[in-house]
Amino acid sequence: MIVYKFGGASVRSAEGIKNLASIVSGVKDNLFIVVSAMGKTTNALEGVLEDFMQANHSSALAKFQQIENYHNEILADLFPDVTDPSAFLQPLYDEIEDMIKQSVGDDYDRWYDKIVSYGEIISTQIVSKFLNVVGIRNRWLDMRKLLITDSNFREANVKMKESQQKLIEAADFEKFQVYIGQGFIGANAKGNPTTLGREGSDYSAAVVANLLNAESLTIWKDVPGILNADPRLYPQAKLVPELTYLEAVELAYSGAQVIHPKTIKPLQNKNIPLYVRPFGNPSEKGSVIKAHVEKPTGIPFYSLLKNQVLVTIRPIDFSFVLEENLPKVFSIISKHRLKVSMIESSAISISVAIGNSRYFPAALDELSNDFDVSYNEHLELLTVRGITDEIVQEVTNQREVLLMQRTRRIGRFLMKEI
Ligand code: ASP
Ligand code: MG
């Protein structure tokens, strides 16, 4: 069997869903389809949640109404001959509205997962319905019952062993050749919905491929494949036809937005190739990521992490033994779920670049109890794999560089955003 994943951009319109159907109609293998929320629905649901958390129920409901309207318009386009094409979603809409009308929850992360996960529930219902109507017989699955995760709400990790049996039983290819499930969502052992982190549908698809021992995973995207740089930043970006898991991991962690960083490991563990192919041009091959490649391309890769903060931390007592303080610093950082992108230490201080987030102020407060802390915001971290002196010149030209690291292969530049 094989796994296909379609992201939010691919299914943001009726046209996109029809294109999905045409891609899927050519598949002869057993197929598991993982789908994200449509277009910008996840952002829109985050807006609903903000209002809900502040007990601003009428505004939350109004925002949710817009989300309904958006999906209903797509349904009207998909089913022009049906009188009330969104009727089948009404029970689901009612369920969500009832939830939004409730008194406020106080646990932001938990409510986030409960409410925001509906984006994928709605999108997969629509895709499954459409495929059935055009003759691609399929069964819809609720991943909140099949992917068991830890309780790390908003950034949950899938428990592979616990999920495997459930998924294998649910996706019985003797009964259906095509199954459709949501990306991005699961539930903890108690059945509380969880999400796997923004853009986490790729990770879901990789987990499904692993658990079902897929022959391959294909992620259909609105790009030609894996490029060596973001074409919005480097217009000379080139397609990389083949790369290794290791290269892909490095790329993903250093900010190349092409695949979610957690995607590779479940695939690598079972040696499952990952194809990244252009949704708009399905006859093109795109890129493949696998264990070994025939000819390494040798071209440099550029990736950029935006919205970084450089935090410099010094023990208040000027103690020179940094090792004693390191565990404390990193336990605070990890407790506040901050992501470290670069580390630099000297005898009396340590500097870390981290992704700015809503948790940053709280972490700063806690660090300030024991340390002198200073920080710089509005930075970006450029990573270049395959660094040369010329590239260093080129990328730092006329830029304010706060921190630079270079190994034989990799150069990293923390710079002021422009
Ligand atoms: N819908 C989620 C998001 O927008 C997950 C995904 O698209 O991968 O972050
Ligand atoms: Mg998306």
C-alpha cells in the first residue's frame, strides 16, 4: 500500500479537491490519504479559540460562521446539482457551535486541540464525500480514535505501538481500497483530542506510512519538489531530484519549510521513500528522499529560520563553571517549550538562539531569577549546507551578523532581519 498526503493549499478550493480526485483516480495500489485542513482554516480556528478563551462567545461564533461559509461555498461548487450540499456537515457544525457556546475553558493548550482539530475533521469529510460521489469508493477514518499520542497538547507525539493495532484494524484493505484520515490530529489514551504541532500533517502521514508498512509516502505540494533554497528568497533556487534522509532532516530543522522536521524519522526507520511532488503538475516526478542517493547533487542548500531571539545568559555571581549552570538553563528552556536553534558558550556566558513564541516572556522571567539575561529580537538564522568562502561573503554582505558558526560543511549566520 502507499500513502498520499495533501496539504491545506492543495485542498483550499473545489478545483483543488477535483485535482486531488484526478490524482487519486490513477492509483492502482491500496491507498491511505492524509489530508490537512483546507486553506487557512487552522489559522481561522485559532482566531475562534482566542475569542472563546476570553469568553467572547458571540465573536467566536461569528468567526466560526465564516469558516462554515467558506466550506459551504466549496461544497456548492463541488455539488452544483445538489439542493443542500452541506447538509451532511450540519451535525458536525452543531457539535462545534455547542462547544464554543460553553463557558470558558482555562487550559489553553487542551482547548486548542479540541477546537482546532475540527479543521481536519471537516476537510476530510468533504474530500471523502466527493471521492465517493465521483466513484472513488473510500472510507473516512477518525484519527482521534486511531493515533494515540502523549498528552503534550499542541505538540503531541504519537505512541507508535499503541496506535499500530488500531490503525491496522481500521484500515482493512480487504474491505476498501482507499482510506481517508486527518493529518495533524490524534488523541491521548483518555480520548482527549491532541494536535501534533503546526504543519504536523506531514508527520501524521509519515507515522501512517510507518505503521502500515507502506511502500512509499508521497507528499503533494504546491512546489515542484525539494528546492535547494526558498525561491521567494533565492530566485535562482534549483530542484533537487534526490536527497538522503539525513540531508532532509538537516534541511527541515534549519527552516526549509518544505517538510515538517518530524516527518523523516518514522520513514527512515522503515526505509520508506518519501516523494515530494507538485500538486499542480502531477506528471512531474518532483524529488525523492531515501537512504542512499546515486549522485549527490553537490549544490549548496540554503534554509532560513525566521523570528529568532538571541538570549545571552550569565550567572549572576560571575561563576566561571558554566557546566553547573547548563542543565538549569536548558531545563527552563525546555519547560517553556522553546526551540533552540543555535548554541554558543564562553567561560562566563552562554548564548542561545531560540524561536520566539508566546512562552518566551515566561521563560525569560524564570531565567532572570538566577541569571543576568539580555536578548536581541527580530533575528533570522540562515543555514548553508555546503558552505564556501564565497557563499559566506555573499550571504553576509551588508548584513548585521550577531553570531556565526562554521564547520567544514555547514555555515550558520544569525542576522538582523531585513
Ligand atoms: N492544518 C494544520 C496547520 O495548518 C496542519 C498542517 O497543515 O499540516 O498547521
Ligand atoms: Mg498546512
